[in-house]
Amino acid sequence: MEECRKIYISIMNAISKISLAAFLFLAVQFSFAGESFILVKFGFRMGLGMSHFHNHVLELDPSLAYSAGAVAQIDLNDRLSISPELQYSVYNANSKKVSKVDNDFDILNEVGVELHALELPLLARYNFGNIYAEAGPQFGWNRYSKLYRNADYRSPELNPFAFGIAAGLGTDSYGILLLGVRGYYSILEYAKDAKGIPWSFQAGLSAFLF
């Protein structure tokens, strides 16, 4: 518990420094903007792909992951923008084994894990014409999880705070539609006893409505 508390305090200190740096950066951009116009856009984002849990107590294979939520984009200039997002994500991983028997039915053994999280990616995005690259920290709050082995379902004790790095690339259609791929890798275990470190790789669509 004491070790988790120290990790949490160090992460919060890092978040404070990152937030301060971001604030100072935006303040400088606004102060030097002069007559230029800094555009702020809002919309939604959806993602679909696969996820896994590195170093989990269960032997698992990658499975379905998906996310959905709101997105904003602050265009600092023609190339560089900052994009904060708020999304709800579901990560899955499971493993199935079939045992042959002499009758008409096979024995199916299944284990898996499901994790729900509320997440806040904060990404810097740079445009190379119609191609963009993005990267930044992703903060999150683990809301719900279950482990199962056949019909035996259990709920692990969650580490509430999640933190990792997100990065991706894709195509930008007139600043309205972004279609790309994004990877996320956590640096924290999602549960105290499961020891799983989640990661995901998803294709995503962002649409700016206004």
C-alpha cells in the first residue's frame, strides 16, 4: 500500500509539471499569436481494435478492444495542434482451449479478463500535409473489471489510477475527419493481484462537428 501511495504521489507530481508546461506553452502561443486566429474544434471519436495484458497472472491472448468519447482540437498553427479527449474504453483478453472426448461434445475451457476505464488522452498532433502524427500521455481511471475461468467470475481489487503513453498516425481530411491508428501502453498494473499491464492497438475515427 505504501509503495502504491508513493507511485501515485510521484505520478501526480509529474501530471502537475506536465499541466504547468502545457499551460505555459499555450500562454506563449496566445501571446505571440498577434492577429492570427487559434481555432478550437469539438467532435467525437470511436476506436476499434485489440488489447492485451502484459505479465498477467492468467495466460491470455489478445482480444477485442473498443472506445468512444468526445474530442477537442486546439490548432496552434497550420501544422501543430493540441488534442484533449475524454473516452470510455473497454479492454479484453482471453484464452480458449478445447479438449477432445469420446462422446459428441468437446470440453471447452475459457479464461479471460475485461477492464473498463474512463480515460483522458492529451496528445500533440503534427500535420505533414494530409498525414498526421500524434503522441502524448494518457491518464485514466479504472472503473470496473472481472476475471473469469469458465463459470467462475471474480472482481479484482483495482488500482484506480491509470497512466501510459499513446501514439499514432493517420490521414486528415480537411481538418474535419481524422482516420488513423493509435497504440496505447500503460506503465501501471490495473489490479493489485492480477499484475496485468494493459496495452491496445486500435483504428480510430475522429469527426469534428463544430
